[in-house]
Amino acid sequence: MPKSARRRQLEQAALLPLDWIEERTGLVGGTKYFLFRNVPHDINWMQTLGAATLTAFIVQATTGVFLAMYYKPDPENAYASIQNITHEVTLGWLVRGMHKWGASVFIILMFLHMGRVFLFGAYKYPRELNWIIGVTLLAVGMLEGFTGYLLPWDQTAYWATAVGINLNATGPFVGPFLGDFLQGGSQIGPDTIARFYSMHMLLIPGGIIALIGLHLYLVVRLGVTSPPWSKTAAGRPRPEPEQQGQEGLIRAPHTDSEPD
């Protein structure tokens, strides 16, 4: 059934802002390229572990922003501010609970995602770099959890952080310097919690966001890996290398006549 003139006018009016953005930025086309792409027909729910991990990180970032509005990063007020969030702020107990348990969910999902990638052989050519980025994300994500563990400033957080810092300080060569940097002095105190808070809120999340962006770019560029049982080839055809180099060194000299 053909569309009426009224409906066409409404569709044009609705799409006008998107057309304006697309003409000036190309974001609409880039988003469509990212969201709508060909994938192997026989993938299953195991391929959603990466998206689940990304969702867990978004939840952590969102709840962390709300918690930062009420948290006070100093030894005198840190624990009291946590109690205020839990018992006084509206739905503060829910936001803090989501952030606390979401940290464990985030790490678990990263392990499951990397296990799926390993078992499916998705770390092989041409995805080696994406595997390295994933391993780096796992290490940085665990560091993010470690820096956040001190922030409640209770007995469990204090002594667990002391053990973690001492373990790092026993490492070879850079261990003592790393322990001094994390502790920020002769003992855990105001400088320690300030450093952990800045790393937890600014430095490490920025690195995670950059690595996730690069990780997603490579996923879109290289395509989704087919399962081991799939008959569909994974990724794109492997390009043939171009013949380059000087004659006589890399490639044979060009001759017009056929050999005898």
C-alpha cells in the first residue's frame, strides 16, 4: 500500500534531525555500520558474552558517577560518607549494591568472554592484536577493582589493601618503587586514599574506555568469529600480499621473452 502524502511529510520531519547530523558528522552511517553487519548464521548465545561485559562496565561507570557525588575521599569522612550513601541517600543502598556486586560480575564476565575466545580459536590470525587488547583489559579491570576496594575505608578494605600493596612491593626491580607509589608514604593514610580514588575514578576508567573503543573497532573491522563447528569461514578473505621490492632481491626481474 503506497504511503500517503501526510505520512511521507511526517517521516521527513522525523528524519530531518538525523539527516542534519549525518550530513555534518557521518555518525548515523557509522552507527549503522557498527550495529548492522553480517555475522555467521550459526553463532549462539556464547557470542553475547562480550556485549554482556560491555554492559557490566557501563553499569559500573554509571553507578560510579552517582556514588562519586556523595563520596568524600579522605580518612576522616570516607567511611561516614559510605554510611550516608547506604542509609540516608534515596536508593543509595541500591546504587552502592549494584556497584559493589557489579565489580565482581564485570570480572567474571571478562574471564568467561576470554575463555570463549580461547576455546573458539578467535585469538588466531588476524585477531592476535584484539586478543592482546583483551588480556590488557582484563589486567586493567582487575586493577580497577583493587583501587576501589580501599575506598569504603573500613577494616576489611584497609587490611586487604595493605596486603595488596605489600605483595606488589615484593616484586623484583620495580616492586619497591611501585609499593611506595601506591602507598604514598610510610603507611596507608590520606595520600593513599587520594591516589587510589584518582586512579579509580579518572586514570584507569579512561584507559579502559580507550581500550574498549579499540577493541570494538577491531571486532567490527575483522568480523565475528565463526564457531569451531561452523561451515562458514570466519572473517574476511585473506588478502594476497603485493609483490614489492627491487628486482633481483625480493622479486625476479621482469622479462619479455619466455625461457627456452
